[in-house]
Amino acid sequence: MNTPRLFFCCLLILLLAGPLAALTPVRLVCEWQEQPLLVETVTPRLGWELALDETGTRQTAYQVLVATSPDFLTTRQSVCWNSGNVASNQSQLVPYAGPTLLPGTTYFWTVRVWDENGQVSEWAPVHRFDRAPEPSAMTAFWIGALTRAQANLPQGRDWHGPSFKQPKVKAAFEAIDPLALRSIQLRKSFHLSQRPTKAMLYVSALGHGEVTLNGNRVGDAQFEPLWSDYDKTVYYSAYDLTGQLKPGEQVLGVLLGNGFYNSVGNRYRKLWVSFGPPTLFLQLHMTYPDGSQAVIRSDESWHYALSPITFNDLYGGEDYDATREKTGWDRPGFVPDSTWKPVVVQEAPQGQLTPSQAPPVKIMDNYPVQQIKRIKAGVHLLDMGQNLSGFPAIRVKGPKGAVVKLVVGELLSGDTAVSQKRSGGPHYYSYTLKGEGEETWQPRFSYYGYQFIQLEGADYLTQEPGSALPLVTAVTSRFIHNATYENGRFACSNNLFNQVHDLIHMAVKSNFQAVFTDCPHREKLGRLEQNHLVGPALFMTYDLAPVVPKMVRDMMDAQRSNGLIPSIAPEYVRFDADFSDSPEWGVAGVM
């Protein structure tokens, strides 16, 4: 090999190509979201950040390409808009200016930029965005176990702190059909003769839901869809299942919980509000190689059964009985028994079905046990070392039917028990073992603000002599909060300031859920004063651009006919006048 000649050829190629710009477009967004699947507008706005190799470098021009095929950079085909070289330093809210974008269609785009010396960057990695389907194309039915009339749930928004000492409250609860408060699992089996080239799933599972395809979880969001005033707005989510479907039997499974859509518990009761029993809206749009299409939708052909979740309530916690599991219920080959019933087609929620475009809530971090204190046989106090919003996850083994209970809280009563006196209780989680080796579990539809866990009904880490109790071998705190992008950091030379900032940062994240809550346990409500009082700091720490439209819509949905914006949005309960008509909260609507 002629090494000098090879070096000279490589150098010549670089010189002929010209120098690259000292800045690179990164973190491409469309309508403030990375790779969004539910863009409503026909003129989406594009944006990017700039990674600089040298200080003082700036963008002087850009070029955007939008296409219908992901390989357009190499094939130079399917491009539907080429902005050309645009002399501008604009890198956000760049409007699409090509032919009309079609609903339910996937588009791909990239950008390159020029610096102040006229040097051009490489093309950014290709990103995608999808137009949301037309509302007229959303033809699925809302389905569940029983109708709203059959459920006989409490109506109205005046159930603040309901007490069973009040005859009205007791009678209302006893009149409810118990099925209306239960978590259910729904399944649909269908067959495919060929693999689709595109498959998009659109789903709204109220109050909250988890979707599986052939037993595999779809997505990783928690408490989806995001909370709203379901009489005004109902959000749905989208998932790309392309590549996950194949010829043969396919099974869609959905697990439903109550959330704020149906919050009528009998443990801790900050409020009751119900828009109806748990319900599902689902459409799977498939396109085949020949261009033909097919749709699987929620309708009367689905079946349901009670799930192993025997109790779920945002304020009261969650109970799970693993002995009630139906192994393989959401996988091909499962044969439903007599416990599976045909679904009921339900009344649709009154709210407008709306694409969800705000970031979801996810498990964002995990915290192991830091300190352990044995209180007595079968009772241990666990200090997780961090106050957070979330729920515990356990690993346990033991006999069938044994019950492990977890009481969570921020405070202790003395040093021997968790106290929920100031945060609202009782709120706890329980797990009934199926007795089949090591079992893992975590709640699906409830969370709390806590640092301490009181573990009851089990030994911890090591089996005590002569004990027949289950053995819990691991406990982890799952920290949940909104998954929006963090675009700000703080650090200084004063360690105390750093610690104070970290403390506040954790508190903000714990209250950053579907809305900015006042606390992650006692109320969990969207008190509006924090939106404007803490707003400037929040904007400096998080990319709130995709969050604010939902925040504003929540306030619009809550606004009264006389113009009043109440203190909370969504307004799940109407407080007395002093807390409802209060400018320090409602002024967020104009600030």
C-alpha cells in the first residue's frame, strides 16, 4: 500500500469538500416535540438547537427538507418540501411551507445550517412527524363492563371530603354497582394474512390504561392518558406498531384503572368525582404492501374479565391478588373461559376526543432502600433516602394467598411507624402472592408522595427462624413525573445553595404530573397559583413549550360561564367560594 499517496488522496477529498460549519443542528422538534405522532396542524413549525464547536459561532442560514420516505437523503426522491437556502438565524418555529400534509401520514425531515463564514453543516439525522387522523376517521366505540346508567356512580362535583358518617354519602356509595369500581382487562384476538407495512395504534383508556400486543407492553408511559376535564376534553395517544405485527393470530390486551375519570374510593377520600365506569376507545390502522388498509377497533366483538387488581384509587392506593391472574390472557393461543364476558358498548365521554401532544408521565428514576429498622416480627420500616412521588416495587417469594402490605408516607410517628396524618390516609398497597417462586409487582394506577415504607406481613432480606411469612428480597421506589425535557441546570461553589436547589428541584418534579399539582398525596390537584408564581423558574429549568398548551386548555375547560377561572384546573371538585373565587389562583389565566 502506498501510504503517502493514500494520505494525499484523503486530504484532497477533504479540501474539495470544503470546511464544515462549526455548528451542528441537534434535538430536532416539530411543534415542540421530538418525533411526534399526533400533529394536528397542517402547517407544523419545526425547530432545532445548535451544538457549537467554537464560541461566538452563529447560524446565518438554514435549509429544511421534508419527505414521505426516510431514505430521501440518499434517493433524492419523495421530497415534498425543500426550503432552499434561507438566509436567517431562526432556529425555532420555522413554518412548514410545502404542499398540504395529509392526515394519518408519516413525514420525515432534516435540516442543515450555515455559519457566519458561509460554511455548511452536515445534514442532521432524519426525524419524523405524523399528522393526526381526521376526527371523522376515529370511528371506534367506547367499550367496558357496564353502562354509566348501570354503574349508578355519584354525579356532580360537590363531593368534597365525603364522609361515611353522612347518610347521603353512605347511601351513594352503597348504591354503586361494585363492577363500576373494578379494574378490568379487555382482549381482542384477530388474524393477519400478511405483515402490514405500517401499523398505527390510537388509544384512550379511561381513567388510565396499559396496552399490550401479544403480551408485550406498548409504550412506557404511566397514568395515561393525561388528566383532563373529561366533560370537555378527552386525550388519546398514538403508538407505532410497524414491525411488531406478523401473519397469524394477534392479540391486543388492555388493562383499565379508575384514575380521576372514576375516583370514588372508600379509603382516603379527598373528593369523589366520576365521569363513568372505566372505558376504552381503540383503533389500530394497518396499511399493506399493495396499499390496501384495515382497521381493528374497539367494538362489541371484544371481551373482558376482572383483572387481579381488586382495588385501585388515586387517593387510596391499590390491591393486587396474583392468585386471580389469567396466565397468557393477552397472548395468542389463550382460550378464554366462562369468566370472560362480551363487552358493553358504552356512552362516549362528553369531552372532545383530542390528540395528546404534551409529554407523558413516566418512571424517571429508581431509589433503593437506604436504612432498615425491624419493628417487630413481620413489620419493617424502610427509609428510601429520598422523598418523591411514586410507588414501591417489590420482589417477593412465599406461600400462595399470603398478603404483603406497604404503607407509604413522608413522616414517622415516633420512630416505629409511618404517619399519613398530614398527607391523607389511609393510602396503602397490598399484594397477594400466587406462590410460584419469586414474584415481582408494582402498582399501576395509584401513587403517593413518600420517603418511608412500612412493610407488613413479610420478612425482609433474610427469613427469620421459624417464620412462615413471605420473604421480600428487594424494595425499590419508582419516581414518577412528567417526562418533559430538562433544559436548565444550576450549580455553584456554595454547597448549601446546591443542596437547597436539589431539594426544590425534587419537589417540583414530584408535583410535575399531568398537571402541576399542589402536593403528590393529600390533594393531587392542579392548583393554578404555582403556574404563575413559579412559572419563570420552571421555564428556565424545563422545556415547557409542549406543556403550556395543555395547561391553558385545562384553564379554558375549567372557566365558568361568567368568566371565572377557579383555583384548580381541571376542576374535579367545586370548593367553597373562598377557595373557588380567589384571584391569587385564577389569575394564572391572564398571566
